[in-house]
Amino acid sequence: MIIRPHQNWFIRLFAWHGSVLSKITFRLSLNVLMSIVAVISYQWYEQLGVHLTIAPFSLLGIAIAIFLGFRNNAGYSRFVEARNLWGSLLITERSLLRQIKSLLPDEPAVHQKVAKLLIAFSWSLKHQLRATDPTADLYHNLTSKELAEVIASPMPTNRILLMLGQEIGKLRRQGLLSDITFELLDNKLSELSHALGGCERLASTPVPFAYTLILQRTVYLFCSLLPFALVTDLHYMTPFVSVFISYTFLSWDSLAEELEDPFGVSANHLPLNAICNTIERNLLEMNDQSPLPPPMKPDEHFNLI
Amino acid sequence: MIIRPHQNWFIRLFAWHGSVLSKITFRLSLNVLMSIVAVISYQWYEQLGVHLTIAPFSLLGIAIAIFLGFRNNAGYSRFVEARNLWGSLLITERSLLRQIKSLLPDEPAVHQKVAKLLIAFSWSLKHQLRATDPTADLYHNLTSKELAEVIASPMPTNRILLMLGQEIGKLRRQGLLSDITFELLDNKLSELSHALGGCERLASTPVPFAYTLILQRTVYLFCSLLPFALVTDLHYMTPFVSVFISYTFLSWDSLAEELEDPFGVSANHLPLNAICNTIERNLLEMNDQSPLPPPMKPDEHFNLI
Amino acid sequence: MIIRPHQNWFIRLFAWHGSVLSKITFRLSLNVLMSIVAVISYQWYEQLGVHLTIAPFSLLGIAIAIFLGFRNNAGYSRFVEARNLWGSLLITERSLLRQIKSLLPDEPAVHQKVAKLLIAFSWSLKHQLRATDPTADLYHNLTSKELAEVIASPMPTNRILLMLGQEIGKLRRQGLLSDITFELLDNKLSELSHALGGCERLASTPVPFAYTLILQRTVYLFCSLLPFALVTDLHYMTPFVSVFISYTFLSWDSLAEELEDPFGVSANHLPLNAICNTIERNLLEMNDQSPLPPPMKPDEHFNLI
Amino acid sequence: MIIRPHQNWFIRLFAWHGSVLSKITFRLSLNVLMSIVAVISYQWYEQLGVHLTIAPFSLLGIAIAIFLGFRNNAGYSRFVEARNLWGSLLITERSLLRQIKSLLPDEPAVHQKVAKLLIAFSWSLKHQLRATDPTADLYHNLTSKELAEVIASPMPTNRILLMLGQEIGKLRRQGLLSDITFELLDNKLSELSHALGGCERLASTPVPFAYTLILQRTVYLFCSLLPFALVTDLHYMTPFVSVFISYTFLSWDSLAEELEDPFGVSANHLPLNAICNTIERNLLEMNDQSPLPPPMKPDEHFNLI
Amino acid sequence: MIIRPHQNWFIRLFAWHGSVLSKITFRLSLNVLMSIVAVISYQWYEQLGVHLTIAPFSLLGIAIAIFLGFRNNAGYSRFVEARNLWGSLLITERSLLRQIKSLLPDEPAVHQKVAKLLIAFSWSLKHQLRATDPTADLYHNLTSKELAEVIASPMPTNRILLMLGQEIGKLRRQGLLSDITFELLDNKLSELSHALGGCERLASTPVPFAYTLILQRTVYLFCSLLPFALVTDLHYMTPFVSVFISYTFLSWDSLAEELEDPFGVSANHLPLNAICNTIERNLLEMNDQSPLPPPMKPDEHFNLI
């Protein structure tokens, strides 16, 4: 399902684009203010010998654009990695359930137990990453004893993985799995462990904070001084050109910071709810259960959360 | 088979290049219009003290070019990843069939059954990604019962993978496969699962929409204001230079957006039909079936779909 | 063996560098012509109010350089990937032969049969990628029945892989390989399948053609108009500077296009003949066969093909 | 746990950002000094025909910015790789313990022994990378005989891995593990070996030192000469603009050098203590031991070490 | 062990940085000469209407900087890949020895035999990559029969790998290894084969030579013409600014070429001797042999070879 809002280019020009615009509105207003100050006062302060030209700002602006490009790369690659990890969750959980259904076709209770634990694993990871309470999403899929154990644990998602390990360990001791087929399933648990650990890593290690500080500082200062450099040439056009350039730089800076932390709930973050819902629908469908929970729909701004 | 049209450089200058040109024609016309307005009116509005110079636009243009480079990287790497996933489909399906022919050389019925399910898997994935009806491409390769099950499922391609799992599970229970050789084949199914899940991920998660909006907005505004910045220096040459610069920026922006979604049917998208046809021909050829379906030919614009 | 010609920097300045220079000579001559036209006519057309300055060309030139950087990245990474795939061919074929020699040290006939099929696999892939006739390189290594089968197949290289699969399947049925050791060897065949499929993918899917067209068009137009922008400042120096800048841009564009398709036979393409020769020498040496075919030598331009 | 200090943009402008600022303070002061010299003396030395303009510095500044972008990429990718290696440590250690608990649910002594060795492995690696004394962190988790052996070894962390290998080798000889399940666990030890070797590689092979030297030299010289190029246009504003541009270049250079060596103890280095603490807490929690050691808290500057 | 010489920034400015400076000294002297020619003669040749301005050189310089950025990326990623391959050598050899010690704890003769072959493998690879005579480093670790066989082979390192394969094949036939544990060890040999083949690939396939030629040619020409473009504005300052800019461009070009071929013996190449020494020390230490060979020390320029 591709969500691509506003194909019409004219509408796009004025479209709402998540939380980026709201974050930079204040800065842009400040920029307009500085421009007006520049237009009004430049003749006065030039008489005092204070003088700014555009040449050093060109050099600086291009340098900052290069660094912004680097920073967006860093932020976007975190976004992509996070999405890949969640994609691998779906892939691995489907594969694990497929394997169990191939190996033990006559054990529907096992199919359902494993599916429930896998579904609980995804929801629990979402809540762990967003620091929200998982109870409402877990109690359908865990026994009350399991739920209590998970809620009590400081590492709830890893605890569910441990339960999955115990489950397939039990199948092996019951003789339903040989060492070889146990290995096959256990490898999928290790893949889930990779996805879990990868998400935890992204959440706990931001891009070194000095990048954010240095870049933001230089972008803000650049945008604030820009009107004074433009005004000699552009006079009354200063506010328009200055706001345009500032918009370009500020929105890229803001977007990079937003993407860097992909597990939030704003418009440019990953729709973890929708992904968990997709995983749940897939696993239930593989077990021929019906009705499936309905797929999540984007809101009026074409956003999923 | 390499399709490289128009080796002659002169023809290339005027060659049709897919849907990009048609998308940006309107914008380029608008740019010509703005240029003419600029040429006609600039003496008048300069008297009013309204004044634009090229220096701030140089800075801005280079910054936008850097961001366009970033965006094209993001879009192109999605295109490459999608192609790699489809390439891994072909590789894995050939490997799986090769393994079955090595392990069970005297079971031609198994060879054909597996080949049919694999062919159906590819076609089904193509239809799922393009949201088209798979029936016409599936009914040759599935029994009517299987077809009904696949069509009824909200996750048809994953359902075919489940059938493949059941098929090799059956071979194991029949004693034709040991646990070790079952593992060998099942690993290939997990690879197919990766390709499937990867394509679903690309289709359901575009590049964060804010990138498209911010970049398009700045590119459009940049191209619209450019003539007014060029006109003081270039006079009558303004429309030519302005359209040339705009063409460069608009076509890169447009191409990035097109590549970002590689499963469409325009000229720069992946030729999924041709790839599915190649997969089908390969698997049938490995089973020594003849005649093979003919390879797909590019159309008069050298395009495959 | 490293081939690094012309260590002397002075010789390098005038060295022949493959097919790039010959491809762009015509364009460079055109550029000289345009420069001369510009020098001769600029006073006349400036009187008509036709006027070009260097500022918009600086902006455009830098933007084009950024896009050329992107394009060279895309082309070069295809070259590197192709080389890696051929490198993995050598690695995997050596590993497979080593495994067979470890597992079945007393079966020299098997060693030789497998080595021959592996050698045939490499040569066949080379001919498939260059669309040349493989017979001369295959008939040493295949029985006449096998050769006929391979030549008749529309997918000859994959057919040889199938034969390798049958060979190790036969060893398993003869009890020379257990399921475990069969798995070990079969995994190497899957790696060969990856290298084969990867090369086929690179050959059949060029960089989206719109990139080539858009970039070439803008580069050519840029180089053609450049003299008219330079002439006001540079007068008689226009042709020299203009040709210098054009050389830089045209050669990068040309090189990117050449590298993008790494299986050709020009100087900057992969020396597939030499690589196949290396593979053959390695495998024969591992079987202590002598004399080995001689290593291929670069020609007088330090090039291998 | 995400640590994102100073969400307020105004505070951010003046926030402390690790050791970068302190490192470049001296250079920035020097730059102010050069600016003042330039402002005071430029009229005098211009009379002598000594003259600098901003155009060549623009070209040079942009080139240096491009190279700084490259260098930050190189440094940052080392930081990311180091973090990934430590992330894989946590993932692998959890997986290994999960497997042992699945395979041998009734052997709590084995669970604890393995957990202790794994915890010791992480702490030992931290101390090896920072060249500090590991005794205080190891003696809880190793027997005194083991501790003596580890401390005496020139490769202490690898020695602990060897002990883990002996431990699972013993389980295999005791018949608690089959060859298959031994393989499963041993593969995890090989993954630990990868993380260990990867960290050792990063620590022992810096980015080629010539990059650091060349870039630092050009950045320092650029910043020192810049005031003399700006002063003709900017007069009294020279110090402000010059310091601003210098800050941008010097802080990026300094940050790249800091990230390049990610195992230090300054603010932008990896918080290895906190990661080891997380690993310890995770493994103990999986064994249901309590109380867990408390999680580490960032200091008043929001930094972990 | 991190080797980071000259932490003091002032010393750094004048530090020796490997072979880069010596390579470009001649070119820089030429540049000074051209600058002096320019300063002396520009008034004369300007009267003849010969005239160069800095604007086209800004455009060209930035384009060249972008291409240098690309080239350094290509060269540096080869350096990193080579280092990773050597890192994986150490990791894999340690893992293989650990596995043998876990599986066969009571066979010290096997431990030592395998360690010796692994050590010989590393030294042989080093000599193969640098085209030096391996005898002195091999005769400690190989029997005289083995040594003769290795020296006689045109692929000596691969020959040692074959011996390792025969060794573990022998253990399997003696019943010391099952098929499963044989597989475990053989997979490590395949990893060694990857490292070997990867190094051979890097050594035999340079970056396409046209990149080196085109870039060097444009950089040299750019640096030679630059003084003539600067002289109109800068007069007596031309030599200083011109040499500064040339130093930046020439050193990056030179460094990229040096890194591209990481197996040499200059300061910015990989210290293969030290890495082989580390491998030898590690494997001997794992076998509790003493005394270990001393670790290699960097020379007075902080360089290892």
C-alpha cells in the first residue's frame, strides 16, 4: 500500500508536511523580523562603517549545505535502517511460522501459541521504543502468567523472546523437533534478536549530539545574519529572498533531526502501529484465522502512526 | 540482454526519455512565461526599487543541487535495492529447483510442481506490487483449489510461499527428504521470504514525504524567481539560460521522485513483466520443457514494462 | 599482479586512456569551433543586446558537477560490484574444489571432472555476458554430449551449474557424500548461482536511461554555450579555458557511461579473459596438473581484455 | 533510553558540546587576533601592493568543505561501525544465553557460568580498548584462577573467549550437547570473535594520518588568512564574520577527528561503561537474578561515558 | 594500540606525512615558478589581450574538488576493505584455532600444526601481495616438504589453504571429526579463502586507470594555470595563495592514488608486517607457547610497515 498524497504539484506547494513546518515557523518569523530591521537600518549602520557583503556568506552557505547533506545522510540512513529492521521482523516472523507449519502440520495449538508470542513480540517492541504501556496490546496474546512476567521485566521484549526459546526447547524435548529442525527455528529467534537489538541500539545512541549543536548553531546564525548581507544589493526584496533561503536551510536541518530518531509519533516517523497491525494480520491469516483485525488507515493528512 | 538505445549522441540530445519530460513540460512553459515577464517588465520594476541579483541565487542553487544529489541518491538506491531483490528471486528460485533436481533426480512430478509454484510466486508478487489482478498469470501454474485460496487471501504471495513450505514438508514426511536436506530447501524459502518482504517494504514506505515537498517547493520557487535574477545581466538571453537551468533542476527532481517508487509501469521503472518472463523461461528450461514462452521484447521506445 | 602504467607524471599527462578520449574528441573539436565563433562574433552580437555572463554558468556548472559526481558513483559502484562478483567466482570455485579434495582425497577423477565443469562455468559466463560464441573455450572442458546440451540451451551457464548439481547429487547417491557434506558443496553451488545471477542482473539492467540522457544533454549544451559566456572576460584565451573545462566535464560523463556497463571489451572494462584464465590456472594448479596455460599479458597499452 | 538534551533551541545555541569547543577555543582566539591585525594594518600593507581578495578563498573554502565532508563521513562511519559492533555484542550474548536456556533448561549452574563469562568478556573488551585495568570489573565474574590467567595474558579478551569455547566443549564431551547443538553455540562464539576483532581493528588502524594532517593544515591556514581576504570588504565586521566561518570549519574538523577514535572517554565517544552495564543487566535478568545492578545515569551534561 | 603522533597542533602543521609530500614537492616547485612568471610577465601579456580571470577557475576548481571527493572515496574504501579483509583473517584464524581446541582438547599436536599453517598462511599472503620472497617467514612454520611445495607453486597462499583442508580432511577420516564438526572447521577455511581472494582482487584490479589520468591531468593543468588567473587581483601575493590552493588539490590527488593500492610499504599503506606479527602472537598465545615474538614497534616517524 503506497501512500503518496497530493500528486497535484500546485497543492503540493502549500501542503502540510508534518511537524517540520511548525518547528521552523518561529525561526522564519525571526528571519522576517531581521530582514525588516536590515532594510530599515542599513543606511544608518553603513555610515558607521559596518558593512556586510554576500561573498563570504556564499562561501559559508555552500559549506553549510555540504554539511547539511552529510547530516541528512546520517539521519536518513538511520530511518532506513530502522525500517529495514522492522521489515526483517515481519519477514522472520512469517518464516518462523511457515517452518513450524511445514514441520508440524498436525499441531494447530503450537501454530497458534507461536503466532501469539510473535505478535506480542512486535507490539511489545513498539511500546518499548516509544516508552508507552504495552498491556492493552499484549493481554490478547499472552496468558496472564506470561503477561505478569513481561510487565514486571525491565527488558520486556527480550523476555518474550526467551519464552519463544523455551517453547521450541519444549518441542525438542517432546521429540517433535530434532536437533536439526530445532536449529532451523532457533536461527529465526536469533534473527529476531538482531532486529530487537538493532532497534534498541538506534533508540539509545543518537547521532553524536555535537553534530546537531554545531550545525544548528551555524544554520541559525547564518540565517540571522543573511538579511544584513543581502540588503545592500536587494533592498526591498531582502525579506523575500532571505526567507526563501532560510526556509531551505532550516527545513533540511529540522528534517534531518526528525528522521534521526525514527521511532517517534510525528508525520515523518515510522508508522509502528500500522506495521505491528500488518504483522498481526499476516500471522493470523497464515493460521487461517478470521476475521482479521482491519488494516489501519491513514488520517486526513495521509499519515499513519 | 542490454538495452541501450540511441548510441548516437546527436539523436540522444532529442530522444524521448520516458515520463520525465512530459511531467516537467508544464513547469518549463511556466518558466518561459516568467522569463518573458521578466524581460518585459524589469526596467519598470527596477525603478520601484525592486531588485534581484544572481549572487543569492547562486548560493541557493548550489545548495539545492546538493540536496537534489542527496535525494537522487535516496531514490536511486531504492531502485537498485528493488532490482537486487528481484534478482535474488531469480537466483533463489533457480537454486531451489537445482537442489530438488540434485536430491530427487527421479521425481519429475516434484520438479514440475515446485517450478509451477515458484513461477506463480513471481507473477503473484508482480501483481501484488502493481495492485493488478493476478488471475490470468496464475491459473496456468496453480490447481484451481490453490488458485481459489490465493485469490481469496489478502496476502496472496505469502500464501503461495506457505504452499511451497507445505510441499517440502510433505516430501520430508514421505521420507524423500532428511532433516538436513529439508533444511537446505527451507533456507531457500526463507530467502524468497526476504525478497517478498523487502519488496513489500519498499512499496509501503516511501522516502519521507517531507523531502519531496520541501525539495519540490524550493526547486519550483527557485526556477520561478530565477528569470528575475538573470534579467539584469542577460536581457534577451534570459529565457534561454533560465529554461536551461530549470530543465536541469526540474528533471533531476522529477527523476528522483520517479525512481523512488520502482514498481510502477513507466519507462524508468523496473520491467517486472520481463523479469517474471525471464524467471518462467529459466525454470521451465531447467525442467527441459519446450517450447519456452518467447522472451519479451522492448517496444519502439526501447522500453520494457 | 598490479598493472599501473606510466608512473612518470609527465608521460601520464599525454597518455592514452582507453576509449574515453576517442569518444569525446569530436565533442571537444566542436567546442573549439564554438569558441572561435564566440571570439570572432561576440562584439557583433553584443551590439544586438545578446549577452551572456559567467555567473549563471558557474551555478549551472557546479550543479552539473554534483550530478556528475552522483552518476560516477552509480557507474563505478556497478563496476566494483561486477568485479566483486567475478572475485567471488574465483573464491567459490577454489573453495569447492578444496572441499572435494578434503572430503574425497582418493578420487582424482572426481577432482578433475569438477574442475573442468567449474572452468567451463567461468568461460561460459564470460561469453554469455559478451554475447560471443563459447564453443572454443568450452570443448576442452566438457564432453561432447555436455557441450551439445550447453550450446543448445538459451541459458548455457545456468545449464552447466545444473550439471554440477547432478554431479554432486550422483556422489551423494553413491554414498561418497553424506547429507551434511552434500549440503556443504551445494552451498557453494548456490554461491555460484549468486555470482551468475548478479552478473546477469548488471548486464540486463543499466542505470536508468533518463540519467544518461538528461546529464549528457545538459553537459553538451553547457559546453557549447560556455565559450559565449567566457568570451567577454577572456577574449583570445576563451578557446583554451573552454576546452579545458569541457574536457573535464565530458571525460567524466563519458567515463561514467563506460564503467556503467563493465562487461565490454574496452580499456576501462573488466578483463574477463584474464580473470577466466586466472581461474583456470588456479583450479588446474590445485589438481597438480601441468603445464598450466600461460598467464595473460597486458598489451602495449597496459590493457587486458 | 534516548538522551537528547536541550530541546529548546535558544539554550542549544549556547550549550556545551563536549570537548570540541575546548579544543578549538585557542584556534578561534588566534583567529580573532589575526582579524584585529588585519583591520588595523590592511591600509598600510595594501599600500605596499600586498592584496588579498575573497574570490580565491571562496574556491578554496568550498573545496575544503567538500574534503571535510569526506572526512566526517570517514570518521562518522567508524563511530557507527564501533556502535554496531557493541550492539552485536549485546545481541549475540543474549542469543547465546537464550540458546543454552532452551537446550539445557535444567542446568542453572551452566546458565550462570556462561552469563558470568559473557559479562566478563564485555568488561574486558572495554578495558582493552581504553587501556585501563580490568581487575575491578572482572573479579565478580571470574574464578580467581581464571582471573589470574586473563590478567596475565597479553590478549585478555580473546582468552575469555577461549574459556567460553572450553566450557561448551566440556558440555559436548559430557553429552549435554550434540554436534549440532554444539555448532549452534559455537557459531555465537565466532560472532563474538567478530565483534572483538572488529573493535581491535578500529582501535589499531586510524584513518590514514595524512588525511588528518593535510586537512588540518589547510583548515588552519585557511582560517588564518581569511581575515586578510575579508577585510577589504568588511572592515570592522571582519572579526565577526571571520570567527563565524572559522568556527564552522574548525568544529567540523575537530569533530571528525574525535569521532574517528570512538573508544575514548569524551562526550562524543561511545558510552562503553553504560553499554557494558546494559549487557550485564540483560544477562542477569535473563537468569532471573536480583537485584540487578542499577542502570547508569548520564551526568549533568547529559553525557554517559 | 593506537598510533596517533603529534597531538600538538603546532607540530602537526609541520609534521612529515609519509610519502605524499615528497611526491608533490616537484609539482609545488613548478607552481611557484609559474607564479613568479605570472607576476613578472602579466602586465606584458595583458597588453597583448591575453587575459585570465578567476571566475572560470572557481567553477573548474569546485568541479575538480567534487571529483577529487569521489576519487578519495573510491581510494579510501579500497583501503578500508583491505584492512577489513586482514581483520577478518585474524578473526577467522583465532576462531578456527578456538574450535579445534574446544573439539579436540587432548590433541596438542593438532593445535600446533594448525596454528603453524595459519601463521604461514598470513605471512605468505603478505609476501604474495608485496611480491617479496616468503621463505624467511615460512620455514619456521612449514615442514621442508611443505615449504618446497609452497615455494614451487605459482599460487603459494592458496596452496597452504589446500594443506589446511587436507589436514582437517585427515582428522575426519581418523574419526576425530564428525561431518558436522568438519563442516564447522571447513567453513572457516572458506572464510580464509574469501580474505585471500579479496586481497588478490584488490591487488589485481586498480581503480579504472582513466580516473587517475583524467583527474591528475586536470589537477596539474589547473594548478599550472591558476597563477595567471590570480595575478590580476593578487599581484605579489599570487605565489603564496597559488601554492596554498595547489597544495590542497595536489595532496588530495596524491593521497587518493596512494590509498588506492593499500598493500605497498609507504607510510599510508597497511602495516602488513605488524598485522602478521599480531596474528602470529595471538595464535601462539592461544596455544600457551612462550616466549611470544615481540610486538612490532613503529619507527621514529610513528610508522609501521
